[in-house]
Amino acid sequence: MLAHVISLAMLMFLPIAEDDLIPFTVTVVNERTGEPVRSFRYQMWYEPRRQGSRDADGWTQVESPDGILQLRLPRPCRLNLEVEAADFVGGHPELERMLLRSDDRERGLVVRLRPGIVVRGVVRDAETKAPIAGAKVAPLKLHGKEIWWPDEDRQVTTDAAGRYEVRGVDPEHGVAASHPDYASDVDFSKVRKVDNIQDVFLKREPGAALTITVVDSTGKRLEGMAFDYGAKSEGVSGHDGVLRVKGSEVSYGRLRKAGIIDKHLTPESLEDARRRGGLEVVMEPTIALTGRVVGPDGRPVAAYTIAAGPGVREADEDMDRRDIRGDDGRFRLDLAKEGRSWICVVAPGFAPWEGWTDLRRGGPPVEITLSRGVAVSGRLDVPEGLRGRVRATLTLRHDDANVGGDIVAWAAEDLEARAARLGPDGSLRFEDVRPDRYWLIVDVQDMLRTSLLIDVPAEGIDMGALPIRIPVATGRIEGRVWHPKGEGGAPWAFGDGYVGDYSPEVCETIDLDPRGEDHLHSIPFLSDEDGRFRVDRVPVGLNAVSFLYLTGDVQLAYTWYALVAEGQTTRVLAFAPDARRPFTLAPAIGDGSASQFVSGTGLDASRRAEDFASISGTFAALSNRSVRAREPVFWVELMPLSNAPLSFAFPGWVDLDAEGKVVLPDVAPGTYRLRVRDWHDFKGREGLPLFDASVVVPPGGRGEVRIPLGGGCIKGKVPSPRGISDWPVEVTAVAAENRGASRQARCDGKGNFCIRYLPPGAYTLFIRDPTSGRFARVEDVQVRDNAVDIGERQLEPGAILRGGIRFERPTPVPDEVVATGPRGVVARRAFRDDEGCDRVDLAGLWPGRWVVSARSRGEAVATAEVEVKGTGPHEVDLVARGKAEP
């Protein structure tokens, strides 16, 4: 298991002493004449020790007779500077980052601004040629590399004759004009070269200005009705109930007023209204839900929070939530829809209450009786100095299967959460807890977030010691990073990086959704001008070290792993040009001949199976495009088996080089567990291990390990899957008498499959469609270092395992359910983020004894056995009892 990172304030983010800053001169000149620009504005920020703002209000105006701006900056840093002036073209081709080095002789920069032109003209109606007063006209400003967009900071408004004058215009792009009464609000006309005149013609479409009349069910016009478009308010109706919405860009909206049910106007209704010349909207009053809240003794509850609504995601705006204060315990909520409505009440000293009512206009009041809750206690082994930073929360678990809507889950979790601080003795205690299913979320400030599951019984529970380990032993990671050889190989000056909780493939911000894995906040770092970096107080264990880069607007990372030992330093040299430590994997397919390479990989057969069902592959198959059989690609995993400091480049997915080998570019000497899998083009869908053994990487970077693989394959086809599924059809090949490891493949979008790298022997195929719940079994398929095609096979109805998972003790959050059946065949289903993690639902199984387990990061947290007989549903319930001690 990876140990992650304590997030502590790094020195790079601390304020800089004035003595650490030295002068830096910026001279702003006219690009064409070289003369100083005497009036300009700038914004800047630099790293390390970030300072400044990227917001529009971060600009500073400068008046300088010689065009000079004096800054004080660290001797080495990464500087970002933007300068603009009124008569010059604004914008930048891209965000330029200037690297200032310690040995720079010249501490200065000349900024050359390109002079613009003054453009005059008239904005006119394209049909009548009449001038348009009140139009907005702005020069176009460059955003990014190729995007030109109106510079609103410099826009002007046309006078009564439609005239305007704009300075600092790029002559090749001109100005843009807009007016709310016109459909075409931007015109990219060119400037006339002779006299710098640009007349702009805007097209008016009938009904661009929309009139909405708002009435109640009796026809009475309603005053004070607001119309919202996105985040903007477009007006309020007057005494006559009329409001006017300007601009054809308004393509949807919402009418709202207290005590009135909101009305959403669709693009279709607004388009129709423009054709008709207006729109009359009939509004309805809200539906009152009234009642009172009492305690178990029948006395009114004077203070509480109540929320109610239909309980579906599409109706989240129809929820009403209020804080009630009053000795009579009475409430009134204004709701938008009749029918089944969810209610939740939370009051101090009582357990949260929730239930459902049949809401009708004019219906009777409801009376809600609260009850006393139960206590939930536990303890956590935390060093004394950290106890004040621990906060624990019990949050309700809801899912669509047993509640009725995502919005109910969100509202209930928010309202009914119970919080507790850690006591001086490490104890936790929650009061007024309603017996139910909960997330137990433990946060250690700036260090750790761990999520556990617990079902609270009617009598409450003492959870005992929680199975959470707080990382207290730490070490250091230091090293140096260069750019990859293909990017020049120079030291990576001022490169962004993170140690810890970032994905090896695509860096994303830390996910704080409680159903995620344990989260330990990451430590950001910035390499210095020579690419060197150091990160202190890193928890002991295996940590990811990620170096961030951009591809377009997507942030990715090159990743190394560093094994940290207490009190010691682990060195990472990423892309070091003269310190390579390659480790070679040599797949041996069959006897190594070209013919067995082709037969073992399935590249020779007429059935060209892709062996996976990714979105792109499935789209290609569904559209009857050819699906190319791919060359061998492997997923490689390394896990150090010692505790000594070491580092290695994250392997991930790799393909063969020109010599038919896989060269891992940087692996420190040591003993590792090496796993190699067939890569099925989607993380989490790698095949069963093709190779799983301990290997020794010798010093000197000359290690090589042979990966023996079979020279045969089995191809076939099942009926084409319907649509695109998250769970492709799986095919597992089991050798006769279980001699040798099983192999696995997945069907492509047309139902083709290819099980690669099979040694000679007899195999039984188990085909399982987890979506349709059907299966097939094919006996005695003989493979002799060749490609065997079994043709198309029909699937028959299979069995389904269904049931619940109870959490009697605090338990790590399971991420999948795994069933191991006859002949060791494994069926698994990962829990998605949008579903609960306490249900068993496995389809497409066959008769026999199955061992079913819920797993968290590969470890079983609950296990049961079930005998499958025939087809259809089979009940199986799992009980997770957690761990008594951490």
C-alpha cells in the first residue's frame, strides 16, 4: 500500500525577507520606434515565494517619463509579467514564463509593445443602415495562441449618432460591436487601410427583444417577477406584469418570486415566443407543507432545521430548507410539486428524523415526533501533539436503491452529519445519532483523511480502536529533474511537482468525496534553477513524486516512486542524462520465433479482435469501421520488497521496442515484486498476471529478466453487445487440471475476443457478460503454439448474486466485489462513484460453489460462500466486522 504525504507549509510559500530581493528593471518601449511608453499598467507574479495576482483587479498603473518600472525579485525565480498600454495592442500569444537565474549578468527586461491604431466608425443597423446608439465597441485582444476576443477593459459606447472611437486596435483584427437588441452581437469586420474607418453592421432579428407577460391562474398580472438567465438577472416585471428581455443570446431562463413556483423557460419556448412577438406565462403559487415538530413527550420542539422536497436530482431547486424558531414547534415550507415528498428534521438533543409524505395543495398538516438518539464512541491512537487537529464526522450513507434520489442523499448527509473532536485520551463520542448506515470520516488537519463504513445499531455502538494509522515517522526526498531527452534534456528549472496524492497518469486535485480512498494531502514543491528539489517530513513508505507538465490545456505528470525510510534521504534523479539505471524485461513468446510471436499475440488470425472494449474501440465497432488488432502492450507493476531508500520511474503501460523488449528507464538496485499483465486499454481492466515473481535488480543498470509467454492464442466471437457498456464481456481460459496460470481477454464492440500468450495444452473457456447476465462454457480447446478460432458461441442465461453488505465494525471502504468460482475463475465488479458500496450485484455466473468477498485495495473486508444452482437470482449477504485494533 502506498504511503502518502503530510501536507505542511513549504518554505517556498513563506514571505520573503526584503534582504532576499534584488532590483529588476523593466523597460517598456514602443516596438516600432523604440521610444519609451510613459503610461502603462502591469501585473506580475513570481515563483518561488509566490506573489501577485492573476485577477483583473491585480493591475497596477504606472506613469514613468522614461518607461521604466523597478521591481524587486528573488535572485533566481520564475517571473510572469504582463504589460498593457492604452494605445497599444493588448493581449499575449501565451503566458510567458521568464526564468531568472542567479548568474544572470543583466537584471532587466525590455518589453516591446506593438502600437495599435485609432479606429473610428459608426455602428449601424444592417437592414436600415440607421445608426445604433448605446452599442458597445471594443478592440480585439489576443487570449492564448489564436483566440481574439473583445477587450472589455477598453470598450466604448456609441453616441446618439452611433459613432465611436477606439484606441489601441490591431489593424488586422479590428473591433467588435454588440447591442442587446441585435442577434449578431459580435462583428469581426476588417479596418479600412486608408482612413482607419470600420463601420460595423449588426443584424436585427424579429423578436430579439422579448416581451414576457406574467399572470396568475386567474389572469391577474403579477408584479415583481424576476427573470434570471444563467448568473444574471435580466429584469423584474412592473405593475403591468410585463418584463422585457433584451438580446437573442438569452436562450433559456427562469421566472421566480417568493411564494410562486419557479418557471423554467426552455430554448424552444423562447424561440417560439420570439416568432409570435411575445410570451404569456401563467404562474402558480407554491404548495404549502405545514405541521409541527414535537418531542417523544409530545411537547413542541422550539428550535430545529427542516428540509423537504421531491427527492430527485432534477428537482434540486424545488427543495425548501428553513431554520425554525418558535415555542409552538410549527413550520411552513413552500414547495413546487405535489406528490411524494421527502422531509428531514434535525434538532439539538434529538436524533435526526426523515420520512415521506403525500403532498397535496390544501392538504392537512403533518406532525413529526422526534426521538432520542444513541451514542457512538471509539478511540484513535494519535500522538498527543496531533490530537487537537483531529475531527471526525458521521455522515449518512444513502443511495438511489433505498432512498429515492440523489438530492435526498445530498441533503440528508449535509443535514444529519454528526461531528466530534478527539478527547485528550484519544476518545471519540457522537451523541444523538440515529441508528442507520454511516460514513465515518476522520480528518487530521493538513495530514490525512480516512473514510470508514459503520452501521449503527438501535442500541448504539462502541467501535473500539479505529483501524487508522497516522503516519508519524518521516524521511526526506531530494533530487534533480531534467527535461526528457526529446525536449532537449536540460535541467528542469522551476518545475512544478507534488509528492503524494496525485495520480501517476493524469494529475487531478484531491478528491474529498467520502466514498474515495484514504487521502493524505500532497506536498507541492518547485525545483530550483538547476532542477534540484527537496521535500522534508515525508511519511515512511512508498510515495509518488510527480513532475507536472501541460499538453494543450490538460495537465499530466511524469511520475517516479520513492521509498522513504525513517530519518533517511531518498534520492530521485528524473531523466538524468548520465545516470541511467535501465532494467530490461524480455518477453519470450513461444520459442521466440517470428511465427510464434504472431500466433501468441493473435496477429495472424483472420478474426482481428481488439481484445478490449474501450469507448473508442466500441464506437469503431458499432459504426462498422475496421478495428485494428494491436501490437503487444503490457501493464507493469513494481513493488519494493525491502525498507531501504530507493526510487524508480513509474512503469505503467509499455510496449515493445525494436528488439522486442521492454526497457524500464530508471530502476534502483534492489529486490522487487514484478507483475506483468496484458494491457486492455483501460485502467482497472488489465488482464490476469502473465508474470508474478520476485526479481533482483543489480547495480549498474544492466539487469534483465525473461518473461516466458505462450506461443498460442484462442479467438472467437459472441453475439455483439448491445450499446456501449462499462463492463465488457469477459473471457477466461483455464488450463486442464488448473496447470498453469489462467489467461483473460475482453470482447471488442463486435463481440470478438482473443486470449493471448497461451502455452500448449487443453483449455476450458468461461465467457461471462456482466451486463446481460448471460454466460457460456467451452470445453477442451486444444492449443499447440498456434492460433485457434472457436467461431461464434451463443450465450445462455446465467445466475445472479445479489445481497447486501453490513458493516458491524468500522471497515475500510470497499472498492469492488469479487467472486471466485469453479476452477478458480474470478468475476468482479468495481463500485462506481455514483452508486453505493454496500450491495452485491454480480451477473452472468454458472453453477458451482462461489466465494464472494468485498475488497478494499485488494484486501477482503467481508467474505461469504454461496452454492449457485441453476439460473436467476441467488441471495448472498456479507458482514464486515472490521478490525478490532489498528
